[in-house]
Amino acid sequence: METIKIQIIGGGNLGVALAIGLSKFSSNSEITITRRNIKQIKFLENQNIRVSSDNTFEINQADIILLTVKPYQLNVILHEILPHIANKIIVSAISGLSIDTLEQKTNHAHSIVRIMPNIAAQFGESATCISFSERSNEAGQKIFELFNLLGTALIIEEKLMDGATVLGACGTAYALRYIRAAMQAGIEIGFDAQTALSIASQTVKGAAQMTIEEKVHPEQLIDRVTTPQGCTIVGLNEMEHQGFSSSLIKGIKISFDKISEL
């Protein structure tokens, strides 16, 4: 199988998660990751991931260049790398940066694919949304296949990318906040912290797996564990009285409004 050389520019939390995930789940990938201060990512070398402080380090040999930097860093990085590359697949995980803008900034000389993964990619459990233009269809399909190894990959219209950021990337934090709350409740009813965390985490993982495998509305699955006059229904009703669903929906919508302003 032919080796795919991937250069990740941006060794922050997302870049590191993608580097680890790709090294674990894409057996034919050779990963390089760059960051100005490499001290924090040197540990990746123990996982057969190459680390460099130079964004142009052997970049001409890369098949895929993956940008996981902040929007304000983009122009400086492109100024650095563009003289060294030709006809590459450039994959952007930069929030708010449109395909059209990146095509213009790269002089329409490369295939552009836009993605929004999340940090669960490190464990092969990312929900990655992918968009690309018709001219980059072949490259887009390659990126879809690659990121499908890291969880679930979905091809969406680019206009939904801000929504994908909120639902899939910010959503990781929302799910973790639920787990934290469930853990705290578990401690109140008698469990030690680690046991409460283990139960809450596995329960969320199991519930998610049910929806993924069965592809039915969550309410149908809720019905299976909700019996008349039982403890589940009274708990659900109390949560709804306290605004559980409405507060979550409001939080997602206000995050969406915020990202639209950026």
C-alpha cells in the first residue's frame, strides 16, 4: 500500500489529536507535525510522528497539508509554505475560513478541502464534517476516506460548516459537561468520584453507540428504559421542568451566533 505523507501545520490540541489519530488508524500514513515551540509536542516522536519547528520541513514531499492553526496565523503560514509546494491537497480545519477564500489565497493552484473534526479523533471517535468544491472532488473523496478512519466522516454543504463546528466540535465540551454533572450527582448519591465518572462516561458512550448502530430517533430508545411510574420518567420530567433540553438548545444556538460573528 502506498504511503500517504501528511504534514500538519499547527501543533495545538486539535493538531496533536489528529496526528495521534492518523498515526493509530491510518496504517499507511507518515505524519509530520509542526509548531514553533516543539517542547510540548516532542512526546509525539515516541509514536513515530515526526516533529519540527519549521513549517516548510520537507513540505514539498507531502501529499496532504493539514492546517490546524488560528485564522490570524494563516497569511503568515501561507507566505512561508506556498513557494515550496505545487499541486497539493490543502485541508483546512480553520473555523470561518471559506473554500473560496483559501482558493484565492493559494492562487487556485491546489486542491482545497475544508474539514471540521474534533479532538476525539485521537481515539478514532471524531465526527468530522467535510466540504469541497466540484473542482476538488477527487481530493475531497480521498480526505473523506482518510477521516472515516477516525470515526464518522460526513460530506456536507459548506454553508453548514459553522453549524458543524458548534454541533460537532463545541459539542464535545457540551457532552463532557453532562458527564461532569452526572458524576457530581453520582457522588451525592454515594459513589466515589472515579466510580461515578466511569459509570457516567460508559453510559454516555453506550447511549451514543445505540443511536449510531440503530439509526432511530433518541426518543424511541428512551422509551425502552422508561417504564410507567418508574424512576426514569420522574427524573426526565424533573430535568425538563428545570430546562434541560431548552438550555442545551439555547447554548448551541448562542454558540452558532457567536461563530457567525467571527
